[in-house]
Amino acid sequence: MRRKITAFIVLVAFTLSTQAVSAAANPNVTIVNPVSGYTVYSDNLLISVKLTTAASISVSLTQEFKVVNGENTAVGLEDYQKSDKSEVAGVAVGDPESFTGTNALSFYTKKVENIKPGVYKISVDTVDAEGKVLFTNTSPVEVKAKEENPPTPAEAETQPSGPAHFLRSLLKIIFKE
């Protein structure tokens, strides 16, 4: 009898722990833009969330810092992702906004202007009718100044370079093209 009770308790504990892990993020909510873990070169941030079921969400944006000696210190995305959660502090950017999607496919979009460089976390809470949070989807992104955006390979190829440009010009002169 004791073994049956122990087995039942273990089974219940396993079931509850599995549900808690799978309930972390809502599979019907996707943060489409900006892409999680990427760098955005702009002073504006366009947030887009896709809902594939009727649901109510609350969307918030926080600027993330690493706390060093009691002070908020700006870090890059890689350092932020490696940081222990107890070392991180978030400062709200604006107020959370609520949205209710009534269709099988809905989109929430918001443009946040005058963003300073740093790491930001987008949080989307799925809430029930009483406002209780059921799921939370998050997406960290890094924002850098537009000027820091490296040129794409196509842009780099179109710019004339020393010896290659000289050789190309010489061939054009010889073959008169």
C-alpha cells in the first residue's frame, strides 16, 4: 500500500512539474518583430505580435541593465543573456498596452520612438478575463545607433577599392568599353 501511495505522489508531482514547464510561453502568441536575440540599428522600435487564437494580451517594453555595485550598467545582448536573473534590472519604457484579438488570426503592432541604445525586453502576457497572467512570452533585442550599422556585402562591393578599381579602369581603357 505504501508503494502505491508513493508511486501516486511521484506521478502527480511529475505531471504537475511537466505542466508548469510547458505553460511558460503561449504557443499561440509569437513576437514577430523584432526578432528575438538580434540587433536593431535604429532609434525606433517596431513591435509586432501575432495571435493565432482569440486572446487578450498585455505588451510591455523594458530596458534591461546589469546591476553592478548597486548601479544600472548598460551591457550588450550577449552579456545580458549570460547574466544571472538576479543581476539584471529592467526599467519600464512607457506603460503596458492591452490588446484583445477576437479572430483566429490577429496582429498587435506598436512603434516606440526615441529609443536609446541598449538591451530591451519585450514581454507579452496572455491574460484571462480577470487579468490573471496565464502565459508570458519574452524577446530580448539589442538596439544600436543607425550609424553603427555595418555595410552589407553588396554595398561593400559597389564601393571602388584601390587595386581592383585601378585594374577595372585600365581594362576599360584598353578595351574601350
